[in-house]
Amino acid sequence: MIALRKPLPPEVRFEDFNNFGLVELSFTQKINFPETLEQAIREANLPIRQLASHGLIRAKNAIQIFAIKGKEPSEASSDEPIMKYWELVSLRANGVTLKVHFFKPLRVSAGETPDLLIVQLELGDYFDDNGNSLEKSIVKKFEIPTQFASEAEANTVNNIGTSFEATSYSAMILNFVINIIVSGSLSPVWSLVNSLQVV
């Protein structure tokens, strides 16, 4: 009799961290989250003053995020916080999307030592279809890529790059055409020089 292999418990995998602060994490198995969990996490992440004005009760922090400045040897002190706040974009059965907001995006990971983001997930109370759950507490740490101040800034940079590419291409074509014209017009001169060398 062949023993059936027990399905592996779900794990969290890092997918992407883009230049606008969006973090993508995925689960190796689909987790059956209750429909109310996403809103509960959003409410738990609201500042205290917002909670009071909304009359909400702070729920257990199922997701926590910390940003650590990558200290340079030359820096005497870099203890100023780099993360302003974070928000939950979406919580799905197969993953989670988070948005991190920074105080000074252009200074994030600007040195030789990149800044770090630590994400702590406490979603071990929810199960996949096989009855397995994530670990009670999962901590993921990864480097923060350099950030753009806004999407408008990124579009400006992309437009400049596209314009530069088009200009470079035009210059290359023009140079090629001039070389053909010059080599054609100098052909008789080179023939004369060659014939004089033979004589």
C-alpha cells in the first residue's frame, strides 16, 4: 500500500518591491481568509486619532512593517525614520499587496548600504484547503530599491530617456549617411593618390 504524501504547509514568498513602494508577497497555497479580514487589517493600521473619529476598535495587527535605514560608515547618525506609513492594498487567497509611503522617497537606499524593510505576518489562524496554515509569525526582510517621488516623476524620467534614445538613434543614422557620402566623394581622390604612389 502506497502512503499518500501529506501536502506541504503554505509559505510566504517575496515577489516584487517596485520604485513606488508597492510590495508583492505570495502564498504557495491559497489561504481561506474571511471576507472581513482585509477591512479589519486596514482598521488596525489606522492612526489612533482616525480610530477615535471612526469609532473603531483596534484589531490585532496581523501585518506589521518596519523600515531600517542602511547606515553608512561615514554617517554619525541616521536615526530619522524613513517610513511615513504603510497601507494594505489588497489581501487575496494567493497573496498580499502592500504600499509603503516614505518621508523622503528620493533619499531611500541612496547610499552604498540599501535600506531594509521588515514585514511581519501573523496569519497563522487561517487555513488552506488541505487544513494547513501559515506559521504563526513570519518575518520577511528585504532590501528597499531606490524610490521615485511620484509616478509623474517616473514618467518624466522615462520620457527623457525615450527622447535621448531617439536623438542618439537619429545621430547614428546621420553619421552613417555622412560617412557613405564622404567615402563616395573621396573615392576618386583616393584612386589618384594610389596611382601616384604606384608611379
